[in-house]
Amino acid sequence: MSSHTNNDDLMHDLQAVIKDAEVLMKSSALPNGEDFRSAKERIETTLKNAKDEIIRLEKLVVGKTKEAAQATDTYVKDNPWQAVGLGAAVGLVIGLLISRK
């Protein structure tokens, strides 16, 4: 599943929470009414889904970051001189860009 789809799902859940909260506020004059209970249940369900999705996305990002860090570490250990050369080249480009200002 792509991160774009995940973001869309999360935004949909958050929009649903807002809509449900609006219904809840409108029906707050009837705190024991069926509309009130129904809106409260929908809000609770949507919030739980949104929280679960945020936790899942956080774990996914942390996992991808760890993989990238491990790949970088392996590359630097396997190719130390290329890594030094790349770092120097990046430093040179940044230095040139800063000095142009």
C-alpha cells in the first residue's frame, strides 16, 4: 500500500471525525437520544481507526529509516574511500553554493 493511499485514508478518517463531532454537537441537546449514542460510537470508532493508522505509519517510517541507515552503514564500511570522496564532493558543492551568496 502506498503512502499516498495511507495519507488519503488518514485524511478520510479525520474528516469523518469532524463530521461526527458536528453531528454530536447538534444532538447534544438530547444526550440520551439515539442520534447522540450513534454519533458517539462513530466518533470513537473513527478515532480508534485514525490512531491505529498513525501508529502503523509511524512504525513503517521508523522501519524504512532503519533500513536506509543500515544500507548506508554497510555501503560506507564496504566502500570507505568512495564515501569519503562523496562526502568531500558534497561539501565542496555546498561550500560553492554558500560562497555565491
